[in-house]
Amino acid sequence: MKYGESLGKIIFGTRKFFQRKFAATRELLAAKRRGQANSLRIVPKITSLALIRKNNMSRIGKKPILIPENVEIKIENQKVKILGPKGELEREIRPEIRVELKEGKIFVLPKIETKKTKAFWGLTRTLLANAIEGVTCGFEKKLQIEGLGFRANLEEDNLVLKVGFTNPIKLKTPEGIRFSIEKNIITVSGIDKELVGKTAAKIRKVKPPEPYKGKGIRYLGEVVRKKVGKKVAATTK
């Protein structure tokens, strides 16, 4: 390709780019004249222009939560109490959000419009749904111990881990958490999903799986990417 031809293509492409940009500006000015500038925004594309309507709704937050028959909900100011067959949980609601009970369902609605309202809206709905699931079914996480001589056992309220250190590591059982051990599998169970996950992460942190042989504590089903060890080159005489 000659230099003149390539330069001509560059100029032609640049002109096309500015033509699309000017077209987008004209479309925006037309929308302002029609009074739609607050509800519409212009998204220029390579081939066409698109008008996308702003959406301030949370896809997760606007979904109602169905209350099971064996669960009782109590709302006191900005606190929600959930009582079920496995226990009781309490969640504090952000001031930007309000919670309502209607026809056996929980509705999470925005109270104050701020930049973070949409995020808190979906988060609050998820926390309440997890709390209902926790008091009815409960949650559990399983960890697997890998390594020669590595093991775990229970002593009163303590989880004792023997994972290659000079002294065994003792972890006190948090309130609302139950440990069970079967061979090399540790099961952490409870009604609070956040506490179950935090406790399991604390156990794994004691001896994370090392990258060469995979020895340590890992989540059940976790895939550990192993590194290739150094190879000793044979010496020639």
C-alpha cells in the first residue's frame, strides 16, 4: 500500500468519527428541546446511536421476600428480628432503606435517595433473605486438611489443629457456630451466613495450602494451582 493511500484512509476514518460525534451532539440537543434530557442519555456507537432510559431501580432490591410459615418477622424502627426453628437473628437496617410487611412478604424500599441507596437497597434485601434461610435451613462450609500427619480434633469448646507447627493451634468456637470433624473434613455450621464464612476463612488462614505439594487447609472442592519445583541439573564428568 502506498503512503498516499494509507494517509487517505486515516483522514477518511477521522472524518467519519467526527461526523458520528456531531450527530450524537445534535441528537442530545434535540432531546433537550423535547424536554427529555433528564430521563435520557446518549450512547454513541460505531454503527448507530442509542437512547437508553436511566434506571434507578435495584434488580435485587425490588424483589419481595416470601416469609415461610414457620418464620416470624418483627420490625422495630430500623431493626428486623427473624425468628425460626433453628434460632433468632437480628439485622439493623440502614437509614436510607425501609422495610415493610405485606401479605406474608417482606418488601425492601428506598427511603432516602443518595448515591449509595441503590447498593444498600440490594444488600439489605440479600441480608434479610439470607437470615430467613439461616433460621430455617442453616448454612455450612467444609474445609479439607491435606498433609502427612495433619489432623484436627475437638477439645471442649476448642478446635485443635495439628498442621505442622511446634504446638497445636487452638481456636475457640464462636457463639452460634458448631464444628464437626469426619476424617480430614472440618464442617462449620450455623444460622448466620456471614459468621460461618468468617469462621471458615479464619480456620483456612491458620495453614493455607502451599503451592508445591498442596499441603494445608483448603475449602472442600477448592482447586489449588501448583507450581513446578526446581529441578536439579545432572552434572557431567
